[in-house]
Amino acid sequence: ASEPLDFDSFVNLLGFKTVELDPQEVLLEALSKWDYESNGLISEERIKHDLMTWGDKFTTKEVEIALEDAPLYVNKNTGDGMIDYVKFCKNLCGLRKKTRDPTVEDFMKH
């Protein structure tokens, strides 16, 4: 930060936090690895299991948070929860925020 730390410097230092997400195509490609039937759906239980078992292991709470907004459907034949990962990716990518730095005027508007 520049010396002294005035309001303008403070605003520029902190800025708006952005949601850092991969492009939609990358997310779709990654989640498609769980789409064993190539129908746009993935097993909720399978992805939960894998997130808690492989790589940087998620806790149960972290998995719940990560998947809380995933569109979930119940397979009528098996009763299993299935996530529409295509719709989920679209929803996630819609969360992107502007990446520009804010100005003092942005804060003064409200």
C-alpha cells in the first residue's frame, strides 16, 4: 500500500473479491468423467464418495457446501440422487463477478 494509507489506497488494496472459476468447458469436461451413461447426469453418492476419498480430500461438510446448489433429480428406477452437471456448470459460471478494480465512486453509489 502507498504511504499513508488513505481511503483511496485502502479501496484499491482490498478491491472486490472475485470468484475464481475455470471456464465452463473445463468444468464440464472435468465433471463428465463421472457421467458413465453419457446422459448429462452424475451420481450424487459417487461424486461425494470420490471427493472425500481422492486427491485433496473434502470433509462431509465441505462436500455438502460444494454441492448444495447442484440440481438434483431422483432416478425413479433406483431411487439414487443424480446431479444434472451441465445445468450445475451453467449455474456456477453464472456466479462470475466483474474482475475490474473498484473505484471510490463504486462505494459511494450505495
